[in-house]
Amino acid sequence: MAFKTVAALVAMVCATAMPTTPGSAQTAAPEKTDVSIAVGGRTFMIYLPLSVTEQLGYFKDAGLNVEIQEVNSGTKSAQALVGGSVDATAGAFDHTIQLQAKGQTITAVVLMGRYPGIVLGLGKAAAARYQGPQDLRGMKIGVTAPGSQTNVMVNYIMANAGLKPGDASFIGVGGPASAIAAVKGGQIDALSHADPAITQLELTGELKPIFDTRSTAGTAAVFGGEYPSSVLYLLPSFIAKYPNTTQALVTAIVRGLHWMERASPEEIAKLMPAEYAMGNHDLYVAIIAKSKAMFSPDGRLSREGAQNALKVLSTFDPAVAGAKIDLDATYTNSLVEKASALH
């Protein structure tokens, strides 16, 4: 879908989703109140804004009954959206570019994670012989799922070291618990994953981080600049059919991001269901404190970040490198601007 078409849809959403009363924080009533959102691991730290928004009741405040459906990976969550089994997906911004290269337009409407928050670490045996990225050759590397952003990051690191994706074996390890088990069981040599799994493995000495994108400096060291991570993305057809619903989703998440910006790590941890802490509340608070800078304060996605993502993916993904990608169709900040004016 061309940019002009996507831009026209977004303009229609902004024009349609007007406040019901002057000064009201509520937009026009959603056309569709029951909304399903896929996420590839809701306990992953990078998707925390989605759960925060749900726990605070902000989706309900916006007139929505949101069902968050957990799937095995970010790749599966993208497939769920394209396949029509969910209305929206909380996933990596990368997907908007990769799917467009295959002829499928999806549009990110709000940024949740401004850094990937992914760490590539080595198990004890691999760490002992590691001298540099070229030593990733021949390793069994655990990722959340093949094709996921955890896989993308390793592919880019390897490409910069003169390696190809096929020079290592990538093994899908799923969520935090199974990732930890894979490292402890010696099933993989290295792990590309996110918190809470990474910090837990660090503390036990079973994983040595070598690349860490939980900070601005760490993200720049890996990707050479900004690199947007978790977003909420939808099909343009959904945006066109349900403009008020789309705006309500964005408004709720932006409100959640604003709350997180003000809240302490302890307040955020207390809000979450007990299972998010994986049995260690104090550690969970510490992980949130370490990760808080990853979250977008306002939901806006920068042009520089989008351009850098395209550059990175073009390095090792032939489909992206060979396609004419319209970045203007991959994201919009218009709905976030509207939401920010309301809150």
C-alpha cells in the first residue's frame, strides 16, 4: 500500500476520533469494543507497557475490552495479525519493514520500546574461548524464535564480522523460563534474549553478556544509532474500518507510557501479576530499574530510528535489500500526537 493511502487513512482516523465534549480526555466511542492483541511473550520486559496499560485499566477507560493473546514468539504474533486471528500485535518494528518487503503493509501506531533491550551473552564454555564476533561461527545460538528481533540482532553483529546467518545455528528457545533452562542445560552456546531471563543468568554467572542494547550507548554500539523496538502495529484495513478503536488503543498506551515515566520501579512491580517476578520480587524491581530507560516516554517513533532499522535489515536480509521500502507506510506518529493532546 502506498504512503498516500496509509497517510489518508491516518488523517481520517485523526479527523474522526474527536473528543465527545470540549476538553474531554475521551475520544469518540470505539466502533469495535472487543479487541484482541497478540504478543510474543507478555512477561518480556520490552512489552511491559502493554501489561501496565492493561493493569491500570486504561483500555477499559478508553471503552475497550482488550484480550491479550500470548503466542510463542514475535514472529508468530506477526503471523497471527496477517492471518486475521487477532486485531493488533505488540511486536518489533522490524516486522513492518520485513513484511512490506514481502508485499504486506502493516503500520506501527505507537512506540513502546525505544531500545531493543536485547542482550547477546555466552555460556561459560563459549565465553572462555571467545575473542570477538568472528568466534560466533559454528555456535548454537538461542533466540526467542528464528526471524525474531533477537535473531536480527545477532545476524547484524555477524554480518559486521564478515559472517553470514548460516555460519551459526539458531535455536528457538521461547520465553524466559525455557531460555534459562536451555542455558543451564547446555543446549546452546550463546543466548540472544531479554530480561528477566538475562539478568537472572548474569547473577548466577551462567551467562556473560558481550552485546547489550538495554541503553542508548549499548544500542548505538550494536546498531550504530537509534533502533526502535516494540510497537503496536495494525493492518491498514483495520485502521480504515475502525478509526475510533485505533485511536482508543493508542490513547490508552500513551497514557500508560506517561504513567510509567512518573512511576518508581517498585510501583511498577507492584502493579504486575505475581508471575511476572518469577518468584523474586526484589530482583524484578531491580530489573525494572535497570530497564526503565528502554521505554518510550511518549510513544513517538523517530525518522532516524526507522531509517536505521531499514539500513540494518538491508545488510543481511535479501528480501529487504531487494525491495523498495516505503518507510512512511511503516509507521505514523499522528495518533500519538492526538493522544498526547488528550493526556
